[in-house]
Amino acid sequence: MFNQLPQVTKNIILLNIMFFLATLILQTKGIDLTATLGAHYVNSPLFKPYQIVTHFFMHGGFFHILFNMYLFAILGAYLEQIWGPKRFFIFYMATALGAFALYNVMGVYEIQQLKTLIIQEGFNLNEINQLIIQNDRDGLMATNSGAVVNYASQSFTPIVGASGAIFGVMAAFAILFPNTEFRLYFAIPVKAKYFVAAYFLIEVYLSFQNNANDNTAHLAHVGGAIVGAIIVLFWRKADRSNFW
């Protein structure tokens, strides 16, 4: 099956696997590749421009990458065969970047509010940023400031994974092939348009739930799906073609 995948799909899967293995290997050496290559909020002291691209080749665990690459191998390969490698690669990058952009909308606002509160409490923001860059968690806790602790927590937590782009692929597939059936739990037949629409609405709902135990970047999923839908609708209108 892997040998039969189209080139862009195959290369993206290989890159994700390589980054995942590198993360596991370097972790044994005390190097946290996730913190370096995962994407931090753009107004976080830990943000680096290269993270905009590197973060969607990183994953948080085995099942995270397995689920993403499984869907991508099936749906992404099909779209690449229809569009060709160049258009498919543009689509993949655009949805991944769109996911990152929407993910930052609320996070950047929250971090900016925390920065303002930290300054109002009389702390030197540059000194707090240095503590975050140095990963001095004891120094941050010693401030006894909830705003500082929350700011540090928001800054330390990166977004990782190709999920935003995968949601873009799912949205495109559902628009182009709405009546194609997925096998939910390998048994229950569900049409693509219903499956993706329900999944999207769940992600929208979860995006606005302030659950401290939920580390999933739901807004990135929503952003990827929205960008994917916009692109495929534009292309379909321009090409005046429809797929069923």
C-alpha cells in the first residue's frame, strides 16, 4: 500500500515519521524537540518563525501520528491523484497554515491580556520572559502571581501535529465526494458529508470549552477545515467540475 501512494502524500508521511522518530530518540538524550519545533503563540517569548512550518511535522504520541497518517494516506492520496502533486502540495500547506492562524487568534489575545496584567502587578515583563526562555519554573512560581504562572503555561505549551491539514483534507473530500461512505469503527457506514460535518461541529463546540485537561488544539482543526473548504470550493467553481 505504501509503495502505491502518490509522491507528495508519501513524502509528507515519511517526513512526519522521521520527525516522530527523531523526537523519541533525542528525548532519551534529554533534548525536547517538541518544545523547539512545536509552534508557540506568535507573541510568546518562545516563538520562532520556523515553528510555523515545523510544528505540523511533529506529533504528541504514537496514536496521534497513527490516526493522522492513516486518514492522510487514504484521503490525501485520493485528492493528490485528482489534483496532481503541485496543487495538492499547495492545498496541504495552505490548510496547515490556516489552522495555525486561527489557533493563534484567541491565544494571542489571551497572552496579551496576561502581559498587561503582569505589568499592572508591577513585574518587569522582560525579566519574566527571560525566566520562560531559561525554563526557570521555580523562578516563575516564586513570583506568587497567577498571571505570571498562566502566562508561562500558555507560553510553554506548543501546538504540534498535522491535524489542521488533515481536517482540511477531510473537508475537501466531503465536498468533492459527499456520498462516499466511511466505515465508522470499521462497521457503521456513514456518508462523508455527515461524518465530516458532525466532526467539524464537535470541534467548534470544544473550541469554546475552557477545559484545563483538554490539550487538543480544536481551533486549529476548525481553521484547517475552513481553509480547506474555501480552497476546494474556489477550485471547483473555477474548474466547473464536480466529483461524486
